[in-house]
Amino acid sequence: MHNSLSKLTIGNLLNTYSELPQPMKYSKTDAGFMICSLVVKHFLGIEWLEKNVYPHPTKGGILRLDADKMENAQAQAFRVIDLAELLINLQNIEGFDQLIYRMKTHDPESYLAELRVGRILYINDAHFRFITPGGKKGDDYDLEIIYPDGMIVCAETKCKIEGTEISAATIKNALGEARGQLPQDKPGVIFVMVPQRWLEEGAERLLVETAIAFLKGTGRVASVKYYVEPLAFSNGTMSQGHKYKEISNPHHRLYPNRNWDLLHYKPTTTKIAAGWDALPEKWIRLINFPHELGTHENLLPAPTENFSCPIPAKP
């Protein structure tokens, strides 16, 4: 067993921000990144940060900071900020503590995918919980989702790393593996996190056609849902989008011809920070903290609360 994680509030973060050195506060970017690093440290620990985030002369990784190229440095810094937002926004979802424990002890990329799918569900006001996989075929899925009509659906997440080559076989293998982890007596859906490069290289049609062909051959999977969060770097600014595609299975053995679409929220054109796509107001933004909090500033607890995470030395 492992201990429950202590929760963080905006008040915790603001009090920590007030203790930052004044020169750091002059830079929204530096102060915001420091706060986000402390959020990640709180949930995942300093050893995890050293292993997966801090610069290293030979080791890479999706979150590893690397200033050799400005675009890479911006993208990787954003991913750390994004992870901090995922952690603070999803910390009260059932099963979160167990997911973070697994993320500490295994390759983090698949667990990042689970958190990102959690964000999709959260911003779409879906009720869900993270599941500790059962470790056996048919009982090894990642989430349970309650549809608006009360239907409970099991969900498995898959992520394809950026270097993976695009092919129907690659997609079909991922879907087939996910199918084996879902139960046969309940409706199941598969979320696939797609590399941004795949969309840039025109793979959307291949993704849809492969999912349709796959669903024709199974009565277990109710829907395939593709999701991508494309990053773009232009004129010194990093921006992020959210794109998804849902394909329902008309051949589902329990509920044929049902529409299993769940996602409806689309970011507006409103910018809460230059170059950043807006998310629902309930989503706490940590970019440029604390300047983009919006109405969350009204949720502050007593000023005596503090954030029990000391400021680390620069790596």
C-alpha cells in the first residue's frame, strides 16, 4: 500500500509564489515554470523530476529539458507546465493517487496518456474514475466512464510515440491489444493518443478507415476515439490545440447502432494567454502563474495555508 497524496489548492500555490525571489517574479515565464515544477515535485517527487525532467547530457525523454534548440526547449517546458496542470486539475478524481504511484514506478508516457484522456473527459463534464488494472486479460483497462444516461463504460488508453511509423498495421495492432484488455460483458471504448506528426503527414483518413475496419470485426468495442494535442511554435510563441475523432461501432453485441460519441467541447477562439487555446473556466491554468487564473482567484482559502514544497536549487 502507499500513502494518500496531499491535495494542493490555489492558495497553496499563491503563497509559494509570494515566497519566490523578487527577480524571478519579474518574469512571468520563470515564475510560472518554477511553480509548475514544484507542483510536479509535490506529486511525483524530486527523484522523478531528476530522472525525467532535469537536463541530462546523454538521456532524452518527452519531458527532458533541452535548450540546444529553442523550439525543443519551448515544447518541453510546455509539457512540464501541462503536466502540472493535469496533476492539479485531476487530483480529486477517484483513482488518481494509484495512477500517480504507477507513474512514479514505470515508464511515464502511458500514464501521461491516461491523464490527458482524463482531461478530455473532465472538460467534457463526463463522470469517470481511474482504474487500477486487474493484470489479466479482459480486466486490465484504465478508466470507467458514466455516460449521461447512466451507462457505465470501460475504457482503455493507448499512446503511439512520436517516432512510430504510420501504417494500418500499427494502428490495428494497438486497437487489437486494447480490445484484449476490455471485458466482454460490458461496453468498452478505446482512446488512442495520436502523434502530432501523423496528422501533419495526412494520416487522418487512414486512422478512420482502420478504425471502421477494426470495429466491423468486433462486438466488444463500442467506440474508437482518437485524440491529439498538436503543439505549434511560431514567432517565439508556443500554442496548443485539441483535436479528436470518435467512431462508433454499429455492430456492438450488446447495444447495436448506439451512438457512443461523448466529446463535445471545443476550445473557443478566446485567448487567456497569447498563443494559448482557451479551455473551460473550471480548468486551472498555470501558464504565466498567477496572471491567468481568471475567476479561480475567488476560490482562495485562508492566507495561512502554505505549499509544503521548498524551492529547489536550479538543476
